Amino acid sequence: MSATTYYEQVRGVLDEIHETQGEAIEEAGDLLANTIASGGRVYLFGSGHSVIPVMDVFPRYGTFVGFFPLYDPRLMWHNVVGPGGARELLWLERREGYVENFLQSFAMDRRDAMIVFSHGGLNAAPVEAALYAKTREMKVVTVSSLANAKVSTATHSSGKRLSDVADIALDNCVPLEDALVDIGYPERIAAGSTMASVFVAMSLVAETGARLKAMGIKPHTFVSPNVAGVSKDHNLRVFDAYTGKLFERPPLKRGNG
């Protein structure tokens, strides 16, 4: 059964991430925990299908304040054709210069960090998001296919692939073509990068949260109403904490690390 083939392929990808990326995920978790503990924000960016892990990190049950998703509807498809369609999105995410105009609406500085998701790691949108963060002296964690980076020529005018910009480059361990199941045609089916990137994203959430706990910091965690002992207004307080961190941060002082 091809469904079984897909299961086996995805299991192999997740095993490889666990075996080869564990140390880097721990390093990234330490970076992110220290960012949040010191009052910084961990921004998350992705375009196209790579926005899915961004949407899955916050707000959803089991994640916490400190992660700040960056959503641009123009970089997310809402239709296959027409306004918000896939062709328009695919065109825009390859255009240089757009992402800087989007990101300049957000207050970012060297207290912050950014996680950028992109399977291919070549399109202008993710590369420029990472480059923009670096101009703000932010630490950058990337999640992409390093197999793709090894064989692909950079298409951005900077000459950089996404992983080239990273302080910590995490490998999603998915082959460059992304799709995993061979049914007898040159084109494989059933993509693996979304499963991999969400697994990495949740691994980072887990590692970051555990390290905050070790620092004596209790995260403001978005909680399912099925959890016993949680007050009815718990999640309202989570959103209050989120907006407080978003709008009430003191300005960066000269010489402040």
C-alpha cells in the first residue's frame, strides 16, 4: 500500500531528524529560551506551505507566549486560482524587495530572534526575511532541506541560500524533491516537508519551554479547556501577556545587549 510507504518514509525522516539534528535543536532551544527570558521575541516566518509550521506554533494548545508569528495573506494562498491564488503567491515569493516592506512594520531589534521555514531555501521571501533579521542584529534559526541546498544554485541576488544566513541551520532531512512516494512516474507524490517542519517546530517549542522552566520561568501557555484545574479566563490572560509583550516593550537602549 502506498499509504504504508508514506508512513515508512515519514518515519524515516523523523528518525533522521532526531538522530542528526538533536544537538542543533538543543542549541536552538537554548538560544530561544534565553531570548524569551531576556524580554525578546521569537518571530516566525514562512511563505506558501511553509507558513503551516508558523501557524502551528502560536496560538494553539500547548504553545506559549514568546513566539510571534508573522503572517502576510499575500504570501499565503487562499484559493487555487484568482485573488489569493497559488500562482500569484508563487510569483510574489520569488520577487526580491517585497519582504522588507512587509517586515518593516514590526519592531525588531537585537534582543529578538527569528525562525524561518522554507523547504527549498532559495526563494526571495525566506532568504530576505533572514537577511532582514540579520540587519537588525538578530539571531536566525532556519529550517530547510540541506540536501536541496547542497545541489542548488542560489537564486537570490545576494548569492545566499537560506541556510547560508543562519546562525543555526536545522535540516528537515527531506529529499530535495519533497514528495516521498514513487508510484511509477517521474513525479513522486505525498510531500514530506510539512510533517518534518512541524515536527521540528514542536521540538523547538518543547526544548524552549523546558529550558525556561529550568530558569524558573513559567511560560504563558495556551491551554485546552479539557485540562483540569485551569481557570476559565486562563487563555484570556495568555492573550493579555502576548499583547503586552508585543506593544509594551521598553525601547532598546544604546549598549543594551
